[in-house]
Amino acid sequence: MGQVLAVLDLQRVYEVKRSVFSVKKDIIHALSGVSLDLDQGKTIGIVGESGSGKSTLARCILLLERPDGGTISFMGKDLLGLPKGELKSLRKKMQIIFQDPYSSLNPRKKVFDTIAEPLLFHEIVDRKGVKGKVMEILKNVGLDEGFVNKYPHEMSGGQRQRVAIGRSLTTDPALIIADEPVSSLDVSIQSQIVNLFLDIKDRTDIAMLFVSHDLNVVRFVSDEIMVMYKGRVVETGTKDEVFLNPLHPYTKMLINAAKGEFSRREEDAAFDESKGCAYYPRCEQRKAHCRDSIPRLTGSKEHKIACFPESGGKSAHSS
Ligand SMILES: Nc1ncnc2c1ncn2[C@@H]1O[C@H](COP(=O)(O)OP(=O)(O)O)[C@@H](O)[C@H]1O
Ligand SMILES: [Mg+2]
């Protein structure tokens, strides 16, 4: 299996003014040393609560914004060092699906044009072949021919997301990044769209990064799971390792919360995140030393965690 994407030590810092009148700025480490490897045909599920840096990671990989450090290799090319001309042809090989298909589709365009335009623009088919190709794509995303003349407002959220997914398939991408693609849909529709992603996974070699705050969604589509907390990867591994044998206290909390069991420690306002484990203020299993040093991500290829073994996390080194 060929490698599609390799992200190494990605950094992204935002400076935000404390208030309109203030000159003081807060520094937000949206990404602190995030790495991942993704092979053809594989899906990595990225989980973590709101603000953990999932969308920032997606935007940096897609070069919608420039990271402050680290490297991104896509289809063997160094994305951050590539001349503009070469970037253009690579860019169509990566596609994004957003949470809200209504805002990602042009309200004045019929489904036919939404799908036909990228096909013609990238010269994937000619004028004669376009109709057949549009129909084929619609069929692949579970929409019948009658949809070609519909506008976004004439469709349901799930149907709109199918159109957005169809459009992303037009350029024969090597990578699809789906950022919370079912979060805005009714629960009853979510599983249909999740199944569509599974279908695409079965039928194609497309690699996927599937971002969701919902563990139950990620569980179905992913081969590997990456758990993020405040811009860092706290646990990563195969789906079974992470779900059946979670080692990091944060992952355990997320899994329990998904089952409906909540537990939360009081936040500790005086804590300095640049010095210790970012999860320290909420950790059920913290020890004194977790306050003063930042745990590194260590373990085997199948399972890594960033947690001191004497604290919550059993070592992920085993086997
Ligand atoms: N454009 C921006 N300017 C300032 N801060 C931002 C910006 N985008 C994201 N952030 C901050 O970066 C952190 C990560 O955000 P984000 O990547 O959106 O997380 P997630 O997608 O996991 O919810 C948050 O603290 C967020 O407030
Ligand atoms: Mg997000």
C-alpha cells in the first residue's frame, strides 16, 4: 500500500487580541507537533472535543492556511516547498467535505452543474461524455437521475451532503478530508452518510481523514484513530487498540462519555499549559509530576500514547 500523506511535527500558532481595546495578545497553540502517516485506501479517524485543533489540522494539510512549522508530504511531494505551478495539479488530488453542505454548495447551481463543472474544468471528460459521467457519479453517491435539475434548497441535508461528496469524487482524489461531515445531519440520516463513506472506501483506493467529535461515527469508518487534545496527539493506534484498550485518561473519558457515563474534574485555573500535560487540570489519574513536564507520544506502531506510565496511562510499549 502506497503512502499518500505524511505529516511531521506540524505547528500552528494563533495570536488573538484579548479584547478590542487590549494590546495584549493570547497565544493559542492550535497544533503542537502533530504527526501522522496515511496509506492508500486507509482511513484515520480524528477525534477530540471542540477546540482540539482538528479543523486547523485539516486546513493546514489542504494548504488553506500555512502551518508555522513541520512538513507535509502528499503523494511523495513536499507540499510546503512546492512551486505554485506544481501545487495546482496536486491540489485537485485532495478534496474536503465540510460539516454544512448547504454553505459549501452554490445555491444558484443545479446538481448537474455542480458536478459537471469540475469534470470539464479539469478535462476529466469532454462535453460529449459529461452527462454520462455525472449520472455515474450521482449513482455512486446514491442519488437517482431526477436530482440533476435540483437546486440545493430543494434537497434534504443528507441529499446535499451526497452531492458534495459526489463533487469531491469528480477529480479522482487520492485523499478526502471530511471535517465533521455528518455532524449537522439528523441522527437518522447520519448512518446513511457514514455508510456512503464506507462504500467509497470499499470501491476505491482513496485515503481519508475523517474528523468527528463523535466517537460512534468515527468507529465505523476508521482503520486507525488519532485522539487530539488542545493541539496535541494524546493517543493513536489501530481502531481496535484505541477503542478496546484505551490507555490515555482522556480517551477513556471520551469513550465513557459516548456511553453516557460522565465524569469531570474541576478545572485548575492556575495551571500553566506550556509546562505540563495539557490534560492535567481535568485528569482523573494525574500525579504531581504531570504538572511539570509534557509527556511525549511513545509506543508501538499499533498503539501510542502521550501519558506518563506512572500516571493513568499504562505503557503502550507492550507486545
Ligand atoms: N483563525 C483563527 N484565529 C484564532 N484562533 C483560532 C483560529 N482558528 C482556530 N483557532 C483556535 O485554535 C484552536 C483549535 O481550533 P479548531 O482547529 O477549530 O478545533 P476543532 O476543529 O477541533 O474544534 C481553538 O482554540 C480555536 O479557538
Ligand atoms: Mg472543527
